[in-house]
Amino acid sequence: MLNPFQQLCAQSYGGGDFAHVESVPQARETGDTLFAFLMIELSESEGCKTREEAVRRLEMAISDIQCVIAAVDRKAAR
């Protein structure tokens, strides 16, 4: 059973391609590791129980991805 944050993630991620997903194990089976990661991060079992916590976790993921992008850009510029 997905919480409301996971439901929104499944409905919106990939243009709705994963709207059929109903559990974290099913999210893992899609083969999309970023989607699975988001579904895990947004799970109540990981402590995500409020809108504020969901947004905080998503913003942290964005920040981590932006750091990797910057590192790739720096490497490519050499």
C-alpha cells in the first residue's frame, strides 16, 4: 500500500508511466532505479510522514543530482 506521496510519485513520474505501481517491491521491478529510489525515500517506513518531509527529501535528491551534474560538467570541460 502506498502513502499519498508515493501515489503522487507513481502518477507523475515518467509522464504517468508508473501509475500502475502499488508497492515498493513493484517499483523495484520496473527496472527504473531512480523511480524506485524516490518511492523508497517517500515511504512511511523510511520516516516520510508529512508533506514537509516529502518535499525535504525530494529537494535533497535534487541537490545530490545537481552536484553530480556539476562534477560531470567539470570533467567534460577539461
